[in-house]
Amino acid sequence: MNKKVCIALSAVLAMALGQNAAAKNSDELPTAGSPACGLTSTSVAFSDCAGSFSGNLGGSLTTGQIELLNSEFGAQGFQYQSQMLYSKSDAADFGVFSDNGKDLSLSFDNGAKATGLFVIGLKQANRYSFYLFDGGTAGIGEIKLGGQFGDLGHAVYIGNALSVVPQAVPEPQSYALLLAGLGAIGFIARRRARG
């Protein structure tokens, strides 16, 4: 019986040490590898690039990845903040994207646009890179990618809430003109019916 308890305690201790080591790794800054920044062309110019890093872009950024974003893109004005969106193209309903992006074209849902500074993370095989874009006030709704060094696993959007361009609302004068036209047509039709 003692032997079984010792084995069980050893297994629990080994699992706890393994989880502690995994937690430490997530706080470490990712180490850049090769090829660095495999994206060579986009339909919209990116401001800066950080990567390529070994590992994954999981369900949320690690402390190390946040520190990396702030140190790499801080000089250009990007600072990660906890209220920023973090959305993956391989999530349910593709997150903020209209599809999974595997065709190397990233579009946002429902005509939404990313304004200001934002980051697109690209995951290829066991590596990922971050690209800084500036949507300005007009915003960016689609990014076509080129020069990947492998198949796109998924993309990640890191930035402020996307803005949806409101549909144009007709001016009151337009409605008045429409009603006057309908009234004139009704008057002419009624006059013809009498005559």
C-alpha cells in the first residue's frame, strides 16, 4: 500500500512541476528564429514586423508575447492594453474575420474596418510572426497576404474594436422629392382615369 501511495505522490509532484515549467515558459519573451518576417507583400503596407517565433498563438496572448509586442512596436505608438480585441480566424465563426484566411486574404466581418494601430499575427506550421498595421481614421477592411513561408494555419487580430461603416441615410429633401414625385404620378393617373 505504501508503494502505491509513493507512486501516486510522485506522479502528482511530476505533474505539478511540469505545469510550473509551462507557466514559466509562457512568461518568457519568445525567441526569434528564421526566416524572419516571411510576409513580403500585402495589399496594404504594414508598418513593422516581429518574428518569426517558435510556438503557437493560442487562445490568448502570453505575458511574454505582450512584452514582445510592446517592445517591438512601442516606438511606433502601439501598446497592448487588456481591453483590446484578440480574435483568431480558426475560432468559431472565424472570430472577427469573414473566413479562415487560408486563401491568404483576410477580411473583417460585415464590412467592418480596423482603425488606428493594430497587429495581425500569422501562424504558419510551428512558427508565428506579428505585423503592425496603421488603419488611420479611414480603416482597413481587407488585407491580402503574399510571400508566406508556409501554409497559413490561422491569423489573429490584436487591436481596438472594429468600426462598422454606417449606411448612408437619405436627407429629408430626398424623401420630400420622392413623395412629390409619387404625388404627381398619382395625380396624372387619376386625371387619366376620369378622362
